Amino acid sequence: MRLALFEPDIPPNLGTILRLGACLETPVHVIEPCGFPFSVQAVRRSAMDYLEHAEIHRHLSWEHFLAERPVGRLVLMTTRAAVPYTEFRFAPDDILLFGRESKGAPDYVHAAADARLLIPIRPGLRSINVATAAAIVLGEGLRQCDAFPRSAAAAPPAQ
């Protein structure tokens, strides 16, 4: 499973998602341009010392991402979807795509998605923070695929 961020706007959110990816052994694809100069300094505070453990793939544009993307379904998380993520069957090679914090994903990104999902939230509220949304959906995807990292203490006994 992979995370992909379309033109992220907020450095601390990107840093938090990079930390999430590092901890859960999930590669993170950053589709530029970002709404800020993408640098270690921009994300260091929220990513902390986890950056060196994160697998980061940078793509210069949406077109570059499409040309370079790994195999797997493109699963767009969007408030414009009708299907809740809890009703979706995730696959180990899915790419979980999240739009910009300020504008979401444009129509051409929606058109490229193999699936469009939403996180059900309280009526009248707009959306959940992108880093929180990534954690919620990635957690469900990893749970369904039994793909959480295993610590030595949690590993099944050898037979």
C-alpha cells in the first residue's frame, strides 16, 4: 500500500504523513508543485527524526506521477465521493491519493482514479485534516490486508 499527496499545501501535514509512512512502512508519493518550497526544513518539525526512515518519492507534476506511478489502483479520498471507505475492499498494492488541503483534487485527478471514497463525517462540517484522514484510511487498508508492520513481540510463533 502507498500514500500519494496531490500538491500538498501545508508543510506540517506533509511532515506528519511522512512520519506515518515511516512508522507503518508505507511509501509516500509527493506530487508537486507543493504550496510551499518542499525541503527537509519545511517538514522537519512535524516529521521529527522519522524523515530518515521515510520512503519518499517526489514527482514534478501530475503527469510525471502518472508516468512513474507504481502498479496498483488509484484510490482517491474525496468529500465528493459517494462510497464510504468502510465499504471498500482494499488491496495491498492500492495507492491512497489525497488532494490539496485548500482545494481538494481537480476534476482531472478524479477522472484518473479507479475508486473514489469518502470518510463519513458529521453533516455540516467540511472535512477532516488530511494527515488524520490518511491515518484513518491507511489504518483500515493495512488492517484489511493484514499488512501492519510486525514487531518481534507481535510476530506469530515459528513453526
